Amino acid sequence: MILNSKFYKILQKIKEYDLVEENKSVIKLTEKGVFFADEVVRLFYEPNYIPKGREYFEEGILNPYILNS
């Protein structure tokens, strides 16, 4: 699947943590990804539209401000 360059970095990182899987036509959450679905979705928000400030999130892979910087 050809990935939009804007999301490539995010998708690669969450694939490393087994949160999503992809084949030629589909990208979907894994069982672990479903558990963290709300956090995974936030990674795709534009930084100006993340509903809470940076101080609300712990440092780590699911911090939307880290991958969106």
C-alpha cells in the first residue's frame, strides 16, 4: 500500500509496537491496537486540534505531541 508521506512516520512507529497491521489494501488495528484505539487515533490529529495540552500526556509512543512534532 502506498502511504501518504504525512502518515508514514506514524504508521511505521505504531507498526513497530504491534498496534496496526497492513496488507496491500487494508490498514487495521491489531487486538492490542483496539485496546489503545483512542490513543492511536490521537496520533493522526493535527497538533492544533489535539483536544488536550501536552502536559496531559505522559512521554511515550502514544503521546500525540511526540510523533506530530
